Amino acid sequence: MDPQRIPNLSEALVTALAVQFPDQAADLSWPEKEVWFKAGQASVVRWLAARLQEQNENGLELEVP
């Protein structure tokens, strides 16, 4: 596989990741490192969701920007 391409994504995978790593507001009780860590997780899920949308619109294997 070309390292600049990602494999086809499934709606089920992206949905499961969104449930596991929700995009939510930080809790004031969380340490700063946890806030950043959870923000990173949510960022990856948003990125994958955007790639899935492109995949569904284009019907092609995606290139990593």
C-alpha cells in the first residue's frame, strides 16, 4: 500500500471511534494533560469522519493530505 493512501473506512468504525472518544467539553476536574489528550483523540475521529465523507462522495481510495 502506498504510504500516502489510507484504506477505505467504514461508517461502523468511525461511529464506534466517535462513541469511544467523544468530542466533548473539558471537565474542570481533569488535569491539563488529560484535556489535551482527549482533544487529540477527538481530533483524530473528526479527521477520519471527514475522510469517510470524502470517500463516500468520491468513491475512491483517499490520499492523505
